[in-house]
Amino acid sequence: MATYDEVSQFLKDFKVKLEIFQIYFLDYRSKNKQGLLDLEITSSKRIEIIKDLLAEDYC
């Protein structure tokens, strides 16, 4: 299992890359669309959630 510091560093690096590059989601797949519907979130909300992740969220 990853340590708190490893997770924290990963998220820090990931968020820097996220500002430069994009995440490509396979929204054309029906199960992915259904997942968003089941969670009652939009595609843009999904990105917000990813950007707000903290090391404390890791389990």
C-alpha cells in the first residue's frame, strides 16, 4: 500500500500534468455514460472531483 507521502506526491504531479494535458474519457461507451447517471454527476463535475482529490481520500 502506498504511503501518505507517495499519494500526496502523485496527486501533486498529476494535477500539474492535468493543467497541461487533458484526460480523455470514453464517454461514447454506454456503461461509462450510465456510471455518470448513476452517480448523478456531469462530465464537468467529474473533472472538478478529480481536481479536488486529496491524499486523505486515498484508501
